[in-house]
Amino acid sequence: MASTETDVPTEPSTRSGSYTVAVALVAAVGGLMFGYDIGVIADAQDGIKGAFELSTFQIEVVVASVLAGSFTGAIIAGKLCDRIGRRWTNVWGGALFGLGCLGCGLSADFTMITACRVIMGLGVGFSSVAGPLYIAEISAPWSRGAMVSLYQLAITLGIFIAFLIGLFLGTELWRVHFCIGSLMGVGLVFGMLAMPPSPRWLVGRGRTETALGVLKRTTGSTEAAQSELEAIKVRVREESGERLFDALLASPAVRRALILAIGLALLQQFSGINAIMFYGPSILEEIGLGDKKLLLTAAIGLVNVLATFIAIWLVDRLGRRVLLLCGTSLMMLSQIGIGLSALWIPSTQTATTGSHSMAGIIALVLIFVAIIAFAFSLGPLVWLVISEIFPAGVRSACVGIATSANWVGAFLVALFSLTVLENKTMGTTAVFWLFAGSNVVAILFILMRLPETKGVKLERIEEFFTRPSDARSER
């Protein structure tokens, strides 16, 4: 069983910390793209619907098409990360996202914008695998949680930027919204070209001296860098030529880790967060606050950004399990309350009266609570856990599979949430109670499956999954 001690050197260099933060921030531009993609469609869909005269189902297809692309991109990225490296996979992700954004801005009909959204999704899928993986492998063990959480912070910032642009430009200039997004893709391309490759990928290619140089800069200690390099070399030798299918057959630990990753990836989406992000304006209309939907949508994005700092501050102090359990429980309670409040919203209330019921205001407050709960738990920590629990030999392939599962969940939420929300009988209540039920499952799943990996080297985390009955208490 893995040691419970963290691997922090006695005097880690502050310079190395600054360098690692800079590298992580550049890689996190992929998260900015990810978030912008989520946020831009929330405000742009009214303009798209009017421009192309689309039905509710067609709008759901436009929203969900990027997720189909992201699923495909994540599957491809798992192999691509091993073949060309984490850095170059991020570069290609930025290029595809930028191209897709420009295409959406120039779209002439439903078919074209759907196809370009798929291209955007391919780019996001590439970066959603390569980004957290690259950050996890470039970071020192004692700061890995905070560094990978920067990726989620970038996602929330991307959502907020999209909502803010929607607030100032309105829905009619939706083409401009998409064209602005292409700048993020360009930023990721040029930013990653200036970054070093992952040391674990370098060792796998026999470039140990280069890997040692990168590790010295990220750990701030020659001794710690040498120790880390030796651990990586041992694992690379052990896993040389290892294929995912063979590893799954031979190693119960890999199977357990993959089950955990897929479960968390799906449950993150079934928590309901993207129903709020994709269809926030529609939800606000359903609870009688449609007259302020653009302003409130931007406020939701801002709260999402600020609450993510809670995770960055606490994840390497309290650990993954505590934050996940607290956040998921709070989100569940909030969603139950939103569903109850929605039952009491007057059916005669309209989005343009300027008069809001108390039930609608309570529902709004609880939406903000749910956003905060997600932002310090399921949002950043699922990506962190997925990026750190697998052996190096199959890490990128397994992260690709888990990330693809995440996109499948997002696709289902995007495709059906609006239809349920627009049901005049119990639409809003039904949606949020379904999500609350999913969060009950998530709480039980975390309790039974998730070990605490705070401060543990990547090369030693696999040991937690060799005896899963002890994993929960190991710390």
C-alpha cells in the first residue's frame, strides 16, 4: 500500500513554483476554450434559432453536436498523446477549435453550423485529454492538485467571458461571439509551442537528460528531480510496450482505476451543471426571471469562476475526497430545493412582467449555491483524479476513455434537458430532481471507490488500487 507521506522536498524553490504555474496556465488555455464553447452557445442559441428558423430539437442538435465532436476528439487524443506527445496534441486541439469557431461565425445554414460545432468539439476533445494530463505530469507532487485545478478555473473563466460577451453584444451578434473564440485556439497553439514536453513522455522516448532538466525546473531541487526521474524510468521499463487491453486483463488495479474514472466522468455531467450552463437563459425564463436572463447568466459565470478558487486553495490541504463529498452533497440539497421552489412559481408569471415571485428568487439563490458547490468539487477534482490515478504506460489511453465518457454524459444532458425543461407540467422540477438523484449516486460512488491521493507521486498512486477495501481509509 502506498505511503501516506507526501513527497515534498525540504526546501522547494519558489522559482520552480512560478515556472510550473506559468506552464500550467498556458496548458489551461485549453480549458478556456472548453468553457467558452459551453458559454457561447447559451447566449447565441436565440440568435441562431432566429437566423436559421430552427425548432427546439434542432437547437438541441446544434448544442449537442460539439459534444459529439469532443467525444471523438477525446478517443483520438488518448493515442495521439502517446504518439506525438501531450504538447503537440494540445497544439492540434487549439488549431481545430480556432477553425471550428471561424466556421460557426461564417455559417450559412443549420448543416454548416452543426458541422463546424463538431470541428470545435474535436479541438476541445483533444485539449480536454492532453491539457490535464500534461499539467499533472509537469507538476510537482505537492502542488499537482492546485495546478490541475487551474484547468477547471480556465473552464469557468471561459464560460464567464462568453456570458459577458453575450451580455454586452446581445444575441443578434452571435457570429461575432464565435469569431472571438478563435483567438483562444490561436493562443493555445502558440503558447504550447513555447512549452517543454512532458517529462514522462520524454523518458518514454529515451530523452532522459531533457526530462531531468524539466523536472529540475518543476521541483526546484536536483535531488527531488533525480528521485522523480528514477521512479519514472522504473515505471517506463516495467510498462514498456504495454497495451491497454493487456493491462486491463492483467491488472485489477488498472480495471478499478478505469471504473472509478469513467464513473466520476459520467457523474460529473449527470450532476446537472451543463444543463445550467447550456440552457441557463431558458431555466431563468422558466422560474420567471427571463427579463434579466443575460445579466443573471453572466453573474452565474462569475460565481463559477470565483468559487473555483476554493478548490485551488483547499485541494492540496484537505484532499480530494472531502471536497468531493461536501460539494456533491451541497449540490444535491440545492437541486432538491430548486425543484420544490419551481412547484410554487405562479403559472401566470411571465418573463417580462418585472415582478418576480419569492419562489423564483429562492430558486435563483439555490442555483447559485449549486454552482458554488460544483465549482469547488466535481468541477476541478474529477479532471484531477482522472489525470493522476493511472500507470504511465496506459495513462493517456485511459484518460482518453474516461474523458470520452464525460462527453457522452454531456451529450445526453445537452440533447434532452431543454425538451424536459419546456414541459409545462413539471419541467424544471423534474430536471433538477433527476440531477439530485444522480448526485446521491455520486456520493455513494465516491465513498466506496475513491482513495485519497493528495501529495502522492504519480508513480505510486496505482498501489491504492491493489487493495480497494483499504483505499478509503488510506491517508
